[in-house]
Amino acid sequence: ILGNWTASMIPWRAQTAAICGNSKYCAETSAPTEFILSDMRRDDGRLLHCWRNGEAKFDAYLDDYSYLINALVSLYEASFDERWIDQAVQFADLVITHFSDTACGGFFFTADDHEQLIARNKDIHDSSVPSGNAMSATALLRLGKLTGRSDYLEAARSALEAAVGVMRQSPTAAGQMLCAADMFFGPTKEIAILGASAQDVSKVASDLHRHFVPNRVVAARTTGDQKG
């Protein structure tokens, strides 16, 4: 299953790779992500939910997208490979387009073009893993801070506002949403690393990753990188 297994493990492995500065760990973390991006998508780029016996099937749900977006952001912060951010932006746009509840805020569990159901539910309460709305808020906040996209930050605000009642009445069922709220209200540290070479950037980033700095996003470039 995409959302609750593979994608949920990627951020922790990416952070371990960044802390240890181990290229082998980074490659092993990238491999399952590459598999998801290449083998668990429809022809139009949308995600599929599960893979078994060589076949991916069933349209993905909100948690599949939100966990993967969060994983892609973590991979970027571990490696500063901008293709991860490009993919995260693509999926974030899909989430906002197809999962948003424009009437009441937050996100539905299924897309607007999913198979016909009696009702479209919203997943707000955490269970054994954080809810899809909580992870969407977290991922969109991180991505919005990195990319300067105000629409991502507003979408995250919408998810937070939809969960205010749960956070007040049952905070133990909304741990991840509370983490997202803490990041939203800040302060959030936005760290940019600019170096003359990839080695310089890697050294500074490695030192940074060894310190606990909550509510922060990290971007890096080398001075020779002319990409806009």
C-alpha cells in the first residue's frame, strides 16, 4: 500500500541519510520513491494505490498523495536534487484540484473523479498513522515555504481550520495536525545554503542536519547553478 507503508518510511530514511552523510543510504531511500513514480502511476501521471504481482491498481487516496509529497520534500532536503521538488509540486497541484473541500475546508479522502460513492468522507483523526488531512497540511506547509507558493499555504490553512474542533476536543487524535499548526503559526526557519561547490554545500548541510531544528525548511544551490 502506497500511503501508509512505503511513502511513510521515506522521510525517516532520508533524514538518516542526511545526518550520516551516507550516499548508500540516500540511494536506498531514493529507490522506493523511483519505483512509486515509475510503476505506480496512471498514464496521465495520477497515482495508483497499491501494487501486487507486477501490477499497480486502484486510484490513489488523499493519504497516498500527502505522504508522498511529504516524502519528496524530505528527499529534497536530504539531497537538494530539485527533481524531487518538481514532483512534489505536481502532486500538490493534483491534491488541491481534485481533493479540496471548497465548501467546508480541508480535503476529501477520495478525488472528485473517483468511483461513485454514497458520500465523500474526510479523514481528520489520526489512527496508527497520521490522517490524510494532517499530512496534507504538513506537506503543503513545507512545500509552500520552500517554493514561495501562497496557494499551498492557504490550502494548509484550510485543512487546519477544518480540524480546529478535533484539535480542541480530542488533541490526542490530532497529533500531526497540531504539529502542522505549530509550524503554521511559527516562527518557521527558512534556511538557504549557497556554496561554491557541491562539497561545500554538503558539508554545511551535514552539520545542520546533526542539530535538531524544528519548524524549518532548507534549500541549497551551488554558485555555478544557473537554473532559475
